[in-house]
Amino acid sequence: MKLPGWKTLRQTGRWLRSRLSGGALILGYHRIDAPASDPFEMCVAPAHFAQQLAVLRRVAHPLSLADALQRMQQNTLPRRAVVVTFDDGYLDNLTNALPLLAAQDIPAAVFITTGSLGGTFWWDELTALVERLNPLPQSIALRAGAAQFEWHPAADASDRARLLNGLYRWLLALGEDERRAALAQLNDRANTSGSRLLMTREEVAALAANRLIDIGAHTVSHPLLSRLPAEEQRREIHESKRALESLIGSTIAGFSYPNGDYSAVTRAAVRDAGFAFACTSRTDVALPASDRWTLPRFWIPDWDGERFARWLSRWLPG
């Protein structure tokens, strides 16, 4: 049973902790770009990101994630501490985000999915496929192993969005091989080829060479980790760390859970792999008492600087 006003009460508690405790706001981003279509709202436009960074430089104290955690432990964290992070490894983190971060001298952690370097994530491929289904078919039936998907249009303007969201939820629950097979069936209908959206190995190395950037791991294939057997979870976690350390020639300290999904087994595997900290998608303030392997974050929408500043003022100490 949910108590009336419980969500508001929890948000108020978080707000009070941010005002009264020596914590930090960890901000999460995926892409810094302004594509024609952004159905999953993963993008912040470069102009808006520049405005947000200017606000951070003006009213906050930006730190690297590793520095913020160390200073929490030492009880030397500055007031209004804020950390910038990115998940996945999109090319625009290098081409669009890095120059804007450099202009404000703001560090960031970038968590990389190692198995998709130089390619495209399945959800971006799915978006392109659905956009190319023109006109929409009268029905779609897909099979991947024992899993089936059926869709019939409702003849309204939301048809394409409903199809995309339905397919995303169905594909998200599939294994990698089943997902590939289903996407191949869709591709036969749409007859399209995806463009590269993710960094190559060379581009990750170039990003890592910048003094403002700390590279972290984000698994090999971006699965829902808690749904995998324990050994497969460990492989995803350990292999992503090993691949990145080989690529950039230094230790990888940070990890980010794909889709914010983890279990006690997942957390233990991350810690056993030698990661010093890990980020979730849970919304809260990171406090000195926070568990280092389940750090909360705030995901930032495509807000202009003024709206971002208003939101930030609610969470930073006065």
C-alpha cells in the first residue's frame, strides 16, 4: 500500500539531506546532440549543455567523481559539490561534450560499453527501423525463440510511438541472440542500415587522454544484469574492465549499471572485480554514508540554463 504524499515526503527528505549534509549531486547524461528524433529523451542539445555547464561553473563546485568520493571520506568535500557523468560511450561525448566541458574546465566520468565500440546500440537501431516503416504495416508479428510480439495499429497519431515503445520493452527482456534475430526481421521490412553513433577504440583512447575525463566501465553488451546468471554477470563486469584497461593503459575505478539494474549478486560482482565505486540510476544525493557501489544520480533533461539553474537551486545548499 502506498501512503498519500509518500513520494513528496521522500523527495522532501532528499532535499533536506542535500541542504544539511556534506554530500554531492552526481548528474547523469547520455548524449549531447540535437537529432531530429529523440524518442527515449536521451539527448541534451549542445547549446543547452553549454548553458548548464556555465551554471555549474557559476554556482557549484564541479569535481571528478573519484575526487568527490575521496574528499567525502576525508570530510573535506566543498559545499555545492557536483559531479558530471555520461553513460554508454556515444561519439558526441567526444565531439560535442568534451569541447564544452573544456571551455568551463569541468571534469566528467564517461562509462563505456565495450562490446559496441564503433557501432550502434540496439535501441538506436530500433528507432531508425521504426522510422523507416513508412507507411506503418497493418500488423507486425515477430518471434525470437519462445518470445513473440504482435502489434496492430489503432489508426491514430500515436501509432508509431506505441509501436516503438512496445518493441523496446519486448526487446529489452530478450537475450542478445534473440534480440539480434528480431531486429533482423524488422530490418527485412524497413530495408535500412544504421549509422555509427558510438566511439571507436581510437576515439575512446583520445577521450581518455584528456585530463578532464575519467573512463569507467558499463559492461560488454549493456544487459539487464540482474536477470543474468551470476557467472554471466561476472563475465560482463570483469571483461568490460579488462578491455578498457587494456585500451587506455590505466586502472578503471568506476562502473555504471546499465539501465540502473542490479541485484545484491551484481553489486558483489562489481566489488569483487576491483571497482572502487559504481553508479546506479536511483535519484538521490550522494552522501558520505552512501554505499560506494550503489551511488545515486540525477538524470538531467534537455533543459536550458535558466530552468536547470532553478532545479539546481532546490538541491544545492544555500
